[in-house]
Amino acid sequence: MTKIRMITLLACLGMAMEGFSQQVPVYLDETKPIEQRVEDALSRMTLTEKIRVIHAQSKFSSAGVPRLGIPELWTDDGPHGVRPDVLWDQWEQAGQSNDSCVAFPALTCLAATWNPANALLYGRSLGEEALYRGKDMILGPGVNIYRTPLGGRNFEYMGEDPYLASQMVAPYVKGLQSCGVAACVKHYALNNDEEYRNQVNVVVSDRALHEIYLPAFKSAVQQGGVWGLMGAYNLYKNQHNCHNDIMLNQILKRDWGFDGVVVSDWGGAHDTDEAIHNGLDMEFGTGTDGLAHGTKNAYDNYHLANPYLSRILSGKLGTKELDEKVRRVLRLFYRTNMSSNRGLGSLCSEAHYDAARKIAADGIVLLKNQGNVLPIPTTGISKVLVVGENAVKMMTVGGGSSSLKVQHEISPLDGLRARLEPTIKVDYARGYVGDVTGEYNGVTTGQSLKDTRSPEELINDAVEKAKQADYVIMFGGLNKSDYQDCEGHDRKEYGLPYAQDQLIEALAKANKRFVYVNISGNAVAMPWVRQVPAIVQGWYLGSETGHAMADVLTGDVNPSGKLPYTWTVSLNDVPAHALGTFPGTWRPDHKIIDEEYKEGIYVGYRWADKVKTKPLFAFGHGLSYSTFKLSNLRQDSPTMTSDGKLTFTVSVKNTGSCAGGETVQLYIHDDRSSVDRPQKELKGFNKVYLQPGESRDVSITIDRSALSFYDEAQSAWTAEPGSFTALVGTGSDNLPLKKAFSLTE
């Protein structure tokens, strides 16, 4: 018998003993509609019980209603795996031996697969691990927009384009929630800075808000049916987003019809009255005076605890807002821990490792392959040299709340050795020394990465070994330390840390068959790009990093990943920096920093098109070991009616010698508009896998929304009748096929 059923049975027995009807109460009867059960449970709860369920009782849980057999709710961090358990009221580890997990690739990698089926698999696999661990809500996925490559938390998000993120987040949510575990999409919204995230007041146009920064959240709500949403730390229109009337009451709940719970980010609630009235439903992590001084029952000092209760008891407030919050929390209970159809889940299963490996390999992006240096041949060579700290450093530990305790993590070096040896010798040279600590919140990697050699000695050693190798593969980039890819801070510079540029240039001179693999969630400066024949974007790939990397580098898997963001040559090519808006301007009292998004809707490739800047690697770019030809673009009608749809079809042929995947991308250009519009915008994509010589027709359907812009004068989406052009290709800089069409009333 499950824990939930046992609690329910005991509650029912207790009621029977107290003279209640022998029938199952409505609120416990799973044959009844959820809304009926919610109202029945609400009518039975005392005022104190209602207050108890809308705020935390520990670092990651909220109280249930024991008297009614309603269990407590347990949350945990994601979005790349289930975070290890911490102590009840401390961030340090609980010291358990059964809370390891599979680390799935970071969400930048998932977005780079351009494959919604991978998102569904990802969510389902994570949900099964969370269910086994007894979690009712996973705090993820994240869908904030990649506005600047200095953003410390970009690796947790899905890139720069609202359409791509929208298409990837909905299946992730559906997969996770199919296990009876709630997703909690974050951080809503405009959370594009880490350094002063609690003080940044974002100043942005309504149009940019609705066209760029909100669509992925809207998709999670309306297409994904998400049950939870986390407010952001930052402010919008001078209100913190964890209790922001416009964001939560008006847009989220009224306009989008969100029926789930709004959860505060940990410590994101700042004002009792705003928390009560401005849409917050569950409060977590608030640093009250009670917590600071170790007072018992300190959680009762939260904004939505005793301060709220005292307002009601004194007659200052009624219970209208409280009842609405409790309804949402009860709805969450019935969808998760009060559902008897959840199953048991599974942890660290072979299927989950297979999923992690598949998604990782699908998301790796081949940026450059001059002279077909890749794939590495598995015969005919005798020695491969692997260089770089990132070839051996564990990347699942660190980075902030997404830090994990894994059952295993295969390093790139070990993955290549497992694939190539003993036929081919795989040697190693350190090359550079970065962060050797390897610890986060009590989880340690157990690695000893200390090296006392100077940068010059490390480079010289690597170069000498490189001269004797058939191939040299360097794993460099960033890591999950402070001021790199990490929560709480933004990067301080666009360039690579730890003198890696000098190492890369030296290795490129020492060996013509040199491959650079960049491990990061962000773009980096590459001043040596012309000197390096092969460049791969490797992301943070999780538990199966080494295996997935070896799969792609040796050609066992043909790379098919596409960049989810524009890779600029320098920061001057990024609008937030070119316009001097990042990181904003402090107010005279130095309490709030105003950051104006002067670029408006022109983020990423939209900006590159506007100012005619050529990126280092374009949004949607990604090479293959094969070649593909797109031809014969056609449409089912030359005209779209106002209530209709339009389908474009293109023939795709694998003209190379190996099987592989290609992503057909559809962008829309508005030929004439009453408002300023981007040169093009992504409005459809479809990934197809083909054998050598195989051809297939690929179709993409759009509707009126693909032609619409947010009309600030009407506060509504508008599609103006007129002529449009469909642009089809395999990257935002490679769109050779065009078709004209029109929209009529």
C-alpha cells in the first residue's frame, strides 16, 4: 500500500469513528472531478490549515493537512536531474546514500537538438527519477531568453529564440507531468542577469515583453499544461516578479488562464501585502529574522504565514485571496501527491542513461570541420592526444541549484579511451589549470586536480606530446565556477579563462589535425578560429558526457545539433552591450538598478540582421559528416485566410555517404508592415533523419500566429493582411529557398 493511500485510509477511518458517513468523503474520492474535490476539501479546512499549505515548512517542502489525510508536498531542484537531499533547515547535504541520480544534459544542449521528441523523453526520464525519490514538484525547466553571453545561468535555459524555446518546453513539461510530478517553469520573467538579480528592475517595451520574453512561458502554460510556475528574483515596473500584479494576476492568470500554483523563488518574496494580493500562491526560502537567529518555527514568520494570518484575524482582510491560493495548492495536490495513478518511478536505470546519452549526442554541434578532420578514424592511426582540464573535470557538481550528486559521470578522456583503446593509444596532457575545488553544498567530486606547473610548462608539455600524436583533441571552455556558467554571478569577460587562447594557438601550430571542443553553456570569444580546423560545441552533457562525446567524435553518431543562439565575434555585436544597457544603472539610493532593454525585439539573429553583422556562427548553424540538399519548396495554397493554416513542403535528400539528421528551418519575412519588424523570424522547424541517398518530403505548417506581432496600441496580437515570404534552409544564415504568399481577411 502506498504512503498516500495509507494516509487517506487512516483519515477515512478517523472520520468514520467520529461519526462521519461511512462513504468516502468527496475530497478523497478520485472518481469525482478535481474541482469538486478541491471545493470540498477547502470547505473542511480551518483557517490555520489554509495558511499552513501556502508556505514552506522546510527548505524544500510545504505542510499538508494531516487531519484530512493530505500529505506534505516535496519539491526539489532540477532541471537537469534531481538534486541531492539537504538537511531540513540547512543547505548542506543530508548525508543520504540513496539520493544519487542520472544527470541529463543541460537545457542548452536539449535546445540544440531542435527535436521536441527529445524534450518529451527528457521530461519523462527526469519525472521517473523524481517520482522514485519521492518528489512532487521539480523546479524547472528554465526558459529565460539568452540576451547576453555573459549571463551566468544561460546554460540552464533554451537559447535566444522564443519560438524554439516554446516548442521545446511544452513536451518537456508533458513528459515530466506524465509521471504525476509537477513541473515548475522558471524564472518568470525577464531573469536575464545573475549578478544583481534581486535588485534589477527591467525596463522593457510591451512588444518586446510579449514577443521575446514571454512566449516560452505561455507555451508551457497553454500547450504544456504546466502545474507550477516560479516567479523571478528581478523586478518589472518596480515590483518583484514573485508578487507582481501585471505579470501574475493579469498576464499569467487572467490572460493565459493558468490554473496552477505560482511559487516564489527561494527568498524571492519581499512584501506581505504584495504577496497576498499580487498572485503569489506558495512562498519558499524567505530569509526572515527568525531564520537568521535560529528561532524555532521560523517558517511561521514568512509573509504568507503569521503576518498574513494576523491580518485576517484582526479583520483587516477577508479570506477571498487566501481561498484562491489554497484552491490552487489543493489542485496541485490532487495532480501529484494525492493521485493514486503515479506509479513508483525508477532511478539510475539503463533506460535513463540511454536517454541522457542520446540527447547529449543529438545536441552536440559541429561548428567547423575544415578539410573533414572529423570524424577521428578508428583504424590507420596509432595515437590520439587529449588535452585540457575539461577533459577530466566533473561538471555535474557546481553551477548553483542545478548541481547534482551523480551515480557516475563519464569524462571525455575516459569515453575516448573506452572507444579507441587498445587499438589506438589515448594519451593526456593537462594543458591548463582552472578550478580545482570540485565541491558544492557538501557534494564533492573526489577528484584531485591540483597541478603546480606554470602555464608555460603546461603548454610546452602539451605541445611536445601534440607533435607526436596523429590527432589532438582539446577540451576547454568554461566550467561551473563563480563568474563562469554559474548561478549567482554573471561572467566578467567574453574571452576564455585560464590562458586557454595561448594553448589553443600553440596546439594548432603543433598538429594540423587539431580539434577544439568547447564545453560551456555560453558562446566565447574565438580569436584563433581561422587557425583551428575543427571546432565542436560540447555543452554540459551530464552523466554520459564521455560516451556521447566519443560517439560523435569518432563518427558512431553523426552530429546533428544546431545552435540555439547566435555566436557573435565579440561583445560589441551583442545589442545589450553595443547599446550600453548591460548591466544597467544604479539609482541614487543604490538599492535598485534599472536595466533598459533598448534593443527591444532585436535579440540574437534579429539584431545581426538589423545591423548587418556577420556572426562567428549563426543561430541554427550546425554541420554534419554528411551533406544534405533541400529542393522543391512548395505550399498548399498561395493564400492564408485569417482563420486558416498554410503548409510548406520541401524535399530533403542525404547526398553524403553516412546516415544523419538535418533540421529544416522555416523563417517568415513580412514584406510590408505598419510597424518595424525583424528581417525574419523562426516560425517552424522539423528534424529528419535520412540514410545515404534517401530522400523525404518534410512539411511545416504555420497559422496566423506565425504572421502576428504584438500591437502595443491595442495590447493584442495582430496579423496584418498583405504579402509575406517564407524562407527555408538549414540555418539562419543559410536559407536558399523562398516562397511568396499572402494573408487575406
